[in-house]
Amino acid sequence: MKIAKFTYKKSSGDTSERAVIVLVEPSKFLAGIDVTSFENTDKLAEVVKKLNALKDSYVQMVNVITSEVGQYKQFTAANISNQTDTYVK
């Protein structure tokens, strides 16, 4: 897991030092599974069902972990400075 440590500047101008387990990286890309070749078939329904189950399981586990140790937060990438990353297995 990637842990990012950084200085965060809030819209109010206040700054804080943060340490965050990174779950989603900032990106300029839309990332996903391209279903163009089977968007109007039963295969799409199968894939969506599997992905929904996976997503539901992931969200449940993240909720359990955040209830135990902290909050899920989003940080505006432009307001992050002095970032250093470490990796923990």
C-alpha cells in the first residue's frame, strides 16, 4: 500500500500535515473496462453483476476499516505540496 505524506492547504488558507493511505490517485484519464464490443448483449449484464459485487465488497471493507481507524477523505491535488511516498506491504 502506498502512504503519501504531504502538506495540504485548505480553501480557507489553513495548512495541515497529512498522512494518507492512497486508494485513488489523481488522474486526467477516465479509466474503465471497454465494453464496446458487447454493450448490447447478455455478457454486459454478467460483467456488471460481477463488478457490482466486487465494488460492494470493497466498499464494505473500506467502511469497516475507516470505522476502526479514521476517515475516508478526498484531497484536491492542486492543494498538495511536499509529498513523499512510502510503500508498506
